[in-house]
Amino acid sequence: MPHIVFFALLLAAFELAAGSLMLGKGRYVTIGLAASVLFNLFLVQLGLGFPELPRSGRDFLLNRASTLLFALLQLPLFWVHFDKTFPQFMRARLG
């Protein structure tokens, strides 16, 4: 892949931004979750690590099913109200 270092740095910046948004509260968490779900759906389209397999049911199970499951498991979080940031939540739980 040409320019893989640039692509990897861009991907790392995107993941850091999405993760940082999810540590916030309110609408920022929703934006971060949307970015995370879209990213995982993009990964489902790409597949993971066995490109030599033809498009088949086995290819889906080995390369794409776990990522699709993770994206689907994130969907109920869109109906949760995040009134505290993650650090505030942890302080309330531990203190």
C-alpha cells in the first residue's frame, strides 16, 4: 500500500479523537460513538487478516463477524444519557 505510514498516522489520530470524544459527556459521547460504529463498519467492509480466502461464509466468519458484532453491540449506547465525563464517573464510584 503506498503511503502506509501516512495512512496509519491518520488512522491513529482518528481513533484518538473518537476515544477522547467518548470520554466526555453528552453530545460529544454520541459523536464519538457514531465515529466508532462507522469505523467498525468500514473495517467489516475491509475484512481483517486472511485476504487469501474467497468471498464466502468462512471468510465472513473469520474476518468480519467479530467486527460487525462489536459495531452492533455499541448501538444500544446511543440511548444512554452520559451526564458525567468518564473521570467524573470514576471519582464518584471510587470516592
